[in-house]
Amino acid sequence: MKTRYWISVAWPGFLLACALELLVFAFVDPHDLRWGSEGLGASRQAVYTLCFFLFWLGSIGASALAVHLAGHPPPEPRP
């Protein structure tokens, strides 16, 4: 049951992270990102990878919260 729970949480999170990655980096160049007054000092691929995993963690958190709040459906009354 736990495996099914985590799959139902991680898969939508993965798909949302893919969509966020596409949307964000369609408009943002990783070399234009700054931390304070200096650049990040990382390659584009490293920034893409780090951001993908950050998006995925955030999406997993949102999916886990949704599954937790949905809970189990109440049992159906027996005739």
C-alpha cells in the first residue's frame, strides 16, 4: 500500500516538474541568474538539473498534501 501511495504522489509531481521546467526555462536563461551581485557560476545543465529536482520536490509536497487531505472515501452503506 505504501508503494502505491508514493507512486501516486511522485508521478504527478514528476509530470508537473517537467512542465515547470519547460515553462521557466523557455523564458529564463540560466546564465542570467544571479545570487546577490554575482552569477551562479554553474553550467546551464547543472542549473537545469538543480531546478528540476527543486520543482519535483515542491510538486511532490503539493501532491502528498492533496492525497493526504483527500483521505479515504467513507464506506458505502450496506442495504
